Amino acid sequence: MNEPVTVRLKVNGVQHEGRCEPRKLLVDFLREDLGLTGTHVGCEHGICGACTILFNGEAARSCIMLAVQAEGAELRTIEGLMENGKLHPLQEAFHEHHGLQCGFCTPGMLMTALDFLRVKPEPTEAEIREGISAVLCRCTGYQGIINAVKAAAPVMRGS
Amino acid sequence: MTNKSLTGPNRGYACGHLYFETEGMMDRLAEKLGLDPAEVRRRNLIPPAELPYRTPTGGYYDSGDYPKTLQMALDMARYDELRRVQKTARAAGKYFGIGLALAVDPSVSNMGYVATALDPQFRAKPEYLPKSGATESATVKVDPLGRVIAILGTTPQGQGHQTIVSQIIADELGLKPQDITVVDEMDTFTRVWSISSGTYSSRFGSVGTSAAALAARKLRAKLVEYAAHLMDVPANDVEFNDGAVRLKRGKGPSYTVKDLAGRAHWNTESLPDGMEPGLQATAVFGFTVAKAVDAEDRVNSSNTYGFIAEVMAVEVDPDTAQITIVRYVTVHDAGTIINPMIVEGQIYGGALHGLGGALYEELRYDDDGQFLTGSFMDYLVPTASEAPTIEIAHLSSPSPLTTLGSKGLGESSSMTVPAVIANAVSDALTPLGVRITELPMTPDRLWRSIREAREKKDS
Amino acid sequence: MKPPKFDYHAPKTVDEALALLTRYDGEAKILAGGQSLMPLLNFRLSRPAALVDLNRIPTLAYIKEVDGSVRFGAMTRQRAIEFSPVVAKRLPLLTEATRWVGHLPIRTRGTIGGSIAHADPSAEYPAVLTALDGEVVARGPKGERVLKPRDFFHTYLTTSLAADEILTEVRLPATPAGAGFAFEEFSRRHGDFAIIGIAAVIVREGSRCTMARLATAGAGPIPVRLRAAEEILEREGLGDEAIARAAAKAQELVQPDGDIHASADYRRHLTGVLTGRAVKRALTKVAR
């Protein structure tokens, strides 16, 4: 029963199908089988958060999920954050407020922030700090990211 | 031969250790002399009139105003008020402490410094070839459609070289940063390359920006000369202004970069006699102060030197030994600032990097040599919840050595935070006589020190 | 850092899952939220012959009020618990404790059954189960058994669940209306495992404490119910001195182990400090 399995799932609104061993991690399936390399592999033990995606609308760490567990699921990855060729308000805000430097944690940060702002649409700075403490960043010292999330929140509420 | 984990230089390497010791010593000195730690530092700062300053080891501090930087930090932190708050807190049995840290922030390694590892007698031999230098290159070119492209020798990992270079070139050529394309992918096989090329030692801010500015200026001079030739006037009669080359006085044609590009590429006959065809310029910027190690082992190991002054106030919970940062002020002098947002991003990042080393991160082994911190579950990188609020201010003492007066700054507070927080905690625990001599300050280690000091006091 | 090979099964019912466990005779591991197991697989610290994935059994996820208790299907996500109005009303201690469990993306996948069956000594949910003296339901080929915390937690990462059993339900008695509660935790960073955590429920009538419930996380191989400390409060009331005595007693009741994050002495000390803080904070929530 370690035979390859077929995984059918929707990613960013597009139906996909792939075939892999059941032990293949979801993050590797996204990157290698679907060619969606925007989701990054940082630590492979579920701590750094760079691999965070939306799984059926909720942020989850794809390095500690199996691809086969995504059968029938709807995923959103960083590639699906833009809409109609326009940057998402979070992406705009990260750009405006220098919320990224090397960019490695950024896909995970954005997807985590997206989920966080859905759960807490009007956060205080302290709440934002807590919300993004789920993802490690070495470059920014987090202040640019916090400023970006703070700026994006009202824009997202308005839309 | 060791089975321990690999280590290597990373951001402010060894400076964190250096300043932890030297700034700790300043506080010990202050205690012994019964002087305020700020006063002891004030009395020992190189005054601005003595800069550029040659250090005993051969260093050459190019510019700065150390007393002013310190005073700015003290003023911003409201230092006197903090000391009053401390007095009240101490009377109530609380552990409230204030730490200071000052640091010279070196940037751009002089490759010659590696020779200090060699014996001076060996270096004196005729067959020995000395080493020295710190250079960087940049190429700026204009294609037939008028697109301006810059090619760098640095290799950024998020420090915003594209943004900064596009600003520099846009300023020089009267364009907008969006008009400039910057290539920051380095290939030693196909690009201009020197022994010192790359991104490390905070060198881009200093030598990288200088090369970009020089290349842009070279190109601009060529464009001005060409346009003057087309207008049939002396070069002195024209200037580059508002996106085009124009007559300084009176009305006449003007030529934008795009205008000149099309003509230069398609009609080389229109170029002045003796002018090299094409529209590109390469500049390699170097430092004359980057010299080889001398016979007395002295060397100017870096080329530009910034300055940092920091103040931090903390409260230590006597029951849990948890440290709360109440105020953290940092003042930086990195010469001319080209992009304040990028500068602040480096300061926030550097400060948290330093905080990680001061409080959370370590490579630990047990007595059998087993690595105990081999995953992120045990090797603790600070998250946003651990990041303090940071108040940042800038001072600018332009460097006389670089084209724009800028200095490097990327390593910044990674060097000073271990010192400033250790000093703050030591100051907080002065009533117990506890001094921080080891980092990271884990809650367990701190609690033990507090407990031992209390037991000693009670006995 | 990729998982080793294993047989993978995603049964649709509990009976199917049980049959698989029996078939693999102790060589299969149950995959619930995966937030603890997957890192172990990625490190290859765990090499099971098979994974039995419970995520396709819809009947295992529910939150129900039954006779003064709240019953959770084992696969109920921590995130669902965090935002459940039923839990907020009937088990506010659990809502508060849930916010200490890792980070939101972990809680998206992590489950109450998984956390309790995994029995990490620093985990929050086992401490809450112990403080409230709840129950877990284990189902095996021979049927169901209902277990109390003292019969369930054995030592680090070890419970009385047999290799052919699945934890199917967690039952927690509803907190009396007007009771005070607090989950107090000390950790190195936000979201880390507790160095010490204290779950507290206090019922006050006038100046008397009619019920005190206190349990630990991180103070030993399994959660410790601080009964003797509870008795001090129930006997002597909720004044500062009584609380201080209860906190001192709490320290005596635990035998913590040390690790690189905290020594045994420090954990013991923190047990006392946090017990006092938990009780005081619980008191601030008592209805007037």
C-alpha cells in the first residue's frame, strides 16, 4: 500500500491531478508535481511557517501534511493571491512597507496574514505580532511586516 | 577535528562578542569609579575634531560625531527620566535597569587584513606578495531604445540593491527609479569581478553605491558631451537637468537619454571625434585607505566606519526571571542615507538578530557530544512576539572616502544588542550584585544567578 | 528529511480503522492532525509500517453538550474548539488553553484527540483534562472503555491506549456558571511548548472557595493534579496568604525533569509562581 496514489485537488481555482507515493509531502507535491514553487520549504518540521498555504480556506503547514491528504481539497497558494492581474492588498502593503527582504518566508507570511486577518479583521499591533509569530523571519525584524498587515487590514475590510 | 556543528561568519561576526566585553567593561568601570555609565563613555569618546582618526592597530575612522550620537540616544531615551524611574522602582524592590552600548560600525573589509594571520617575518621576505584592497564594480548602459540598465558586482540577499541603485542612477540621469533596470545576479565568469566582490561586511552601502554612482556619472558626462556636440556648443554651456541635456542659458533643443540613445546607436557618425562609440560606462571603485598590513602588524581592516549608540531599559521579573524590554532606542550614523526605509529594515533585522543571540539562540551539546539543539524546536529563533518596539534615529556624518558619502550599515545593531541588553539586565540586578557574563541569557540561567545572589545576601 | 516508506490507509469508519490496527499488530501509527507525528516522520524518528489516517472519518469530529458535559469527537480541530461558542460558554478554560497551543495554522490541523493521545508532557489539553477530571473514550476490537486521567496518562508520550485502540471521544464536565478560570503558561517564546502551564478553575461563594481545580503541564512526565494545593484553598479561602500557601504546596507536589530549556529546580519554582498567578487571575473572572 505504498503504491503511488492519484491526488485530485483544486489549487487557486484550477483543477489539478498528480500521482505520487503516499509519503510525499504536500509542499513537495505542490512544488514538484504541480510546478508551483512559490510555496517554500524551510525546516520540514512544521515550525518556520514558510510552507504555509490555505487548506480549505484555513492556514496550514504543508510540510507536515501528506499530498494524499489534499485529495478533494481546495488550496490557495501564493500564486493565487493576485486577482485579475492585480496585487492583493496584502501584497501591495508588503511592497509599500518593506515587509520583505530576501523573500524566503514571504509566501508563508502572506498566507498566514491572510488567514489571520479573516479571523481578526481589526487587529491591534500586539495582536498582529501574535498572529504573525507563527512564521519565522530572519531579515526584517518583523516591523515592516507588522506595518504592512496593519495597513492592509482596513483595505481588506473595505473590499 | 570536531564533530560539532559547522559555524561561519554571519552578520557583525565577532563584533557582538567584542562589544559585549568592551561595553560591559565600561559599565564595570563606571561602577568602580562611582560615575554614571553615560559619563564614563562621554569622557572616552574620540572627539569629532580628531577624525579621521588612526587607531593603534592601524584602523582609520573616516568620519563621525560620537559625542553627538551618544547624546541623541540619551535624549531620545529620556535617560535622566529613566534613572528617576529606576530609583523609584528600586525603592519598591523592583529590578529596573538601563543599559548603554556604543559601537564603531565597520564596513567594507580590506582584503589585506587576512595577512595578519601570517608571521611578520614571513611577510618581510622578498618573495611574499602583499595583499590589500576593497573594490567593487558597476556598469551602466543605455540600449538603443533608451532603456537604462545597471549591472552590479554585489550579490544581495534582500538588502534592496536594485532599489537603491535605481535611485542613484535616476538621480544622476534625471530619470525616475522605475526607468532603471538593475541586474543583481553575479556571475564571476561574465561580469567584472574582483577578489573583494560580493555582499558581506556591509560593503554595498559604501563601495557598491560608490561604483554605481561613478558609473552613472561617467555615462552622464558622455551624454552631456555628446549632446553639446549635437547642439554645436561647448560642453560647459549645457547641463543635465530635469531629465534632459539643456542649454544652461537661453532657449534651444534638449536631448533626453532616449533621444541620445537612438542617435548614438544608429548614427555613429554623429558622435564627436575621438569619442568611443556606444553608451555604457563601467566604474570600479576602490579605497586608497585599504593598504597592506605593515611590519608592525597594523592594518586598516575596514574602509568606512559608522557609529551606533543605543539605550535600553528593562524590567526583570524576580519570580520568573523574565526580561521585559521597556524602552529601546538606537541611533545610527552611517553617513549619507540613500533609502531610509531600507536602512530601517536593516536596523530592525539586525537588532532582532542580535536579540536572538542574546536571549534565545545557542548550539548546545551534552557531555557525550550529542547535539541538543538540532531542530527549530530547540534552536529558538525569535518571532514577532519577541521583537521589541524600537525607536530609531539617524545622524549623518558623510564619509569623505565614498562617492555619495554613504557607509555600510547592514550589520548594525546585531553587534550592539547583546551588549546593551546584558548591560541593562546587569544594571537591573545591581542590588543583587549579579553581572551577566554569559550569553544567551536564558530564563533558567538568569533565575539561578538571581537565586544564588539572594541566598548569598540572606546568609 | 522526508518520511520513510509506509503503507497508507484512509478508512471511512472507525471499525475499518480498528481492523487496520489489528491487521498491523502494533506496527501502524494513527495519523490525526499530524502536527506532532509528521515532524517525527520527516526526521525518520518514527518508522511505522503503516499510517492509519483518521481524517476521512467524518463521524469523529463533533462538539456536543450532553448532561452537563461537553463531548468532543477525537478529530475535532483545535481551531474549531477555539472559535466554538459552546466551548466559550461551557468550558472557557479550554478556550483560553487552546490559544496557548502553538499557532493558528497548527490549530487548523491539530486535534483534541491527537493532543491527548500523544500525551506530550508540556501539552495544554492533557492539563485541562486532568484539572477538570474529564474522561476519554477508547474503542478497541473488544468494545469501548471510559478512562479517567489518572488511568490514562502513564508517562512521557505514553498512555494506556492499546495498540489496537483508538481514542474516539473526550468528555469534559462543564464549568459551573460564574466560576473563575485561568490557563497560566510560561514558555521561552510565544507559541512554544509550556515550560510550566497551570490550568485553574475556582468556584467562590462569598469568601469561601467551594471548588478549586489545579493541574500542571510541563512539571513532570504526565499532568499533575495539585489536589493538596486545591484543598488548601477549599479549606482556607482565597486570601493572599492562602494562595501563597497553596502555591508553595504546589511546588512540593511535582517532580519535574530538566532539559535544555529549563532545569528541574526552575520548573519546580515556576510551578509555585504560576499556581499563585493562575488562582489570582481566575479570581478576576469570578462572576460577582
